[in-house]
Amino acid sequence: MSKLGRPTNCAGVDTCQRLLIEARRSFATQGFAATTNKKLAQSVGITTAAIYHYFPSKIEMYVAVFADVQELVCKTIESSIRPDAQISENISNMVDSLALLTVREPAVVAFVMSVSSEAHRHPEVLKAVLPVSGRIGRILLQMCEKAIQQGEVNSNVSAQSLEDMLTVILSGLGRFNMVYRDARRTSDLIKSMKLLLIGEVFRVSSNA
């Protein structure tokens, strides 16, 4: 592959996107500290110096990857939610869409799962991503608030606690896929999760 120089027009956009994708994979698998411009440049086919045209620093590159991944996840969630559907149906569709995303883009899930640990190890990462974080949570919270207003949720459950529960469920699903990489088990897990969410997992016997 020939080395690319200073980008122009569409070629620059394409190179930037390839950099983001390769950086996403490297940050997810190698970690923030081990990711280097030299390795990224070799993978994308540009000079190390050319990277600075797109991202002046590694932390800015990380934030760009974070924002790109967040945009992808948000679009996946938003496209699965119907305004006229009940929350149980929207959650079911959302889980299906995100499960497909974990199969289609495993590096996306791996990156999302790695953010909290990277932020813990590198305070500069936490400081940098905070201003652009929270979009996914806001989408989920809005869905939960609407469901509560429409009387679809137990009155003892707040919108925030419901959003927190969904976040835990979705992050747990992502981690499960990363660990086991078993399509059959994931499919069975999703079916059970859906039944749990609508209260049909456990058979409750009534003793006279």
C-alpha cells in the first residue's frame, strides 16, 4: 500500500475514517497506553507525521473515537425505537439491534467496555471524554420518562432507576458477547432477558 501524504477533499475524509476505525480496534484491544501513532500509521498506510494533520494528540484521537462510537450506538438505539410502541417492545427491539451490532462491529463493543477502565487508569482520558459523553444515557432516560408518563411502568420505579437498569443490562450483554462469543448462547440469553423484562421468566405457584 502506498504512503498517503497530506489529505485533500474526499480522500482526507476516507483516511480519517480509516484512522478512527483502526484506532478504535487498537484502543479496544491494546489499550490507550500501548496504542502508538507508528502502529496506526502502518495499519492505515500513511506516514506517522500525517496523523498529526487529523489528530494533534493521542488524547484527541481517543475522544474522536469515543464520539464516533457513541454516534454509532446512538443511531442503532434510535433506529430501533418507535414512538408509538410500548417500552417493552422498544427494549426488545433495542436489545436485538445492539446484539447484531456486537456481531457486526465487535471492536465497538470492546471499546465501549474498555472506556471505564481506561478512564480509571488515565485521568486525562476521563477529563477529555466527559464533555462529549452521556448521549446514550439521555436517549434511554427519555424513553423511560415517556413510559412512566404513559403509565407503562410500576409506580415504585423511577425513570432514572429504570434507565440505570437498562444500562446495566445492555453493558452486561456486551460483556457476555465479548467473553463467550457464542451465538447460540447469546440468542438464548436475549430470549430469557426479554421474558424477564415482561415478568414471564418465573412461574409463581399459589398455595391455598
